Amino acid sequence: MTQLSRLSVLRRLRGVFSLLKAGSASSRRPWPGHGQPSSTEGGDVDLGTVFISEVIGTGMLTLLGCGVVANVLLTRSKGFNGGWLLINFGWGLAVFAGVFVAYQSGGHINPAVTLGILASGADEYAPGVDITIGSTFTYFGGEFLGAFIGAVVAFFAYRKHFEAEEDETKKLAVFSTGPELRSYGWNFLTEVVGTFVLVLVVLSFANTPNELGPLAVALLVVGIGASLGGPTGYAINPARDLGPRIAHALLPTSRREIRVPTAGRYAADPGTGPGPGDEDVPAAPQRKSSDWKYAWVPVAGPIVGGVLAGLLSQVVF
């Protein structure tokens, strides 16, 4: 790919999230943002702004994404049993919202996207944000912290439903992904493929100018979920999975203690109510697990997929 063609591709990528700015003559190759990032004199964006933008954007992503899963899975929610497609669309619209609010940093909200841009040969992560070790880890930090915070907020929004839900596997599924058929190698491959599609197609949007903005990425995420989400739940984002998984490990998601009768006439006939001589003990709760044995798959798979897509984009775009 020539220098001129890389300039054209990466400039036009801004159309993924907003109308392209006609006539731009920048000599830098930016990653798309929903709008013009706030900048200091000279056009550079402060890394503090990048960090906060990614925290807010990724937090919005997991708040709405974990929220739609909770709505579908948890006991007595109004969206209970809404189905896989509702989850697909919920996550797609979560991406839509997250990219919009993270416009100042270019709306990465995904370390796999950040690494894909790095591997694509770009000079900037967003207009005014040079690619350096410091800026790279600033994006990572904002994405993982935001994903954690968004999951925590989603938990409190559904607090009473977590208390009512007996199935610990459903509670974990609200926060993070898991395989339907556990085979770490094949699960890893599924995440590589899904993330490869995400990053490569996003990079290819530069060749097809459109006015869909973040909606284009949202529809892509819906499509990936509908087509490739069955085996693993399509994390396709290391922060989206690891941040909420840590939140699950730390939050009091287990059901409140339930006491059951063990002796006396109340145990034989609970309808009579407890009386003298009756005893009760706490019911044994399900064992809570954050499934750390699997946790490496939705982190490593998307990283590999994003890097491969970025490298291929240098050849095909």
C-alpha cells in the first residue's frame, strides 16, 4: 500500500462515524471519530481527554450490553426470554451509543480495534492523537476501566433481579461470555474469526463513503452476533469481557440467604407455619464462579483477530 493510498483510506475512515470532512488536506492518517475531537493549540488531543472519552464510551457499551443480557436472562425481568436476536440488537445499539459518546478519542471502545489500527500502519489513533506507547496504554486503560464501571452500573440497575435469580450461570452470562461447547482451541478460533471480521470490515468502510455514522458499526455487530455468536457469545472485545468478569467476581451477585425448615410439623407441612420445635437452616446456595479458566479466550482471541485484520488491511485496502 502506498503512502498516498494509506492517507486516503485512513482519512476516509472518519465516515464510519460521521460525515467525511470534504477537502481535508491533513498529512496525518487519522482514525475516524464521530466528530472533531477537542484539542489543544497545535491540534494535539490531551491523553487525559482520550482516557476519559474511552472510559465513558466503553462504560456506555457495557452498561447497555450487560443490561440487555440481564433483561433477557434474569428472573421476572420484563424482557425475560426475549431471545438471542434481542441480545444481538441490544449489543449493536450499545456499540452505537458507546461510539457516539467517545467521539473525542475516535470511539475505539475496544482494545482489538486499537490494536487493529496500530497494525494497519496508521500514524494516529484519532486526529491529534499520535500512536505511541503512552497513547496505546491510555486507550487500553480507559477501555478496561470503562467496561468494569459499566458492568457495575448494570448490576445495580438489576439488583433485585440478581437477588431473585437462582441460576449462577445466568448471572455470569450477564457480565461475560462463555462457550456452549467448551473446547478452548476452537473457542479461541471463533473469537479470532469474529474479531477479524469486525476490524477488517470497519477498516473497509473507508472505501465506501456513507452517512450511517456509528450505525454502520452497530449493524455490523448485530450481524456478527447473529452469524458467529453461537459458539462463544461473541466477545470480540477483550475489555467487554474481562472488565465485567472482574466486576462479577467482586460484586455480591449471589442470591440472598434462603432458610428452609428441617424439623417439626412445619417441615412436614409448611402450610401450617412454624411452631415450637421447628428448626431451619440456610439453603445451600449455588457455588459462584467467574469461570477464570475460560477468561483468556475472549481476551487473546480478539487481540489476535484485530491484529490480523489490521495487517491484512495494509495489503488489500
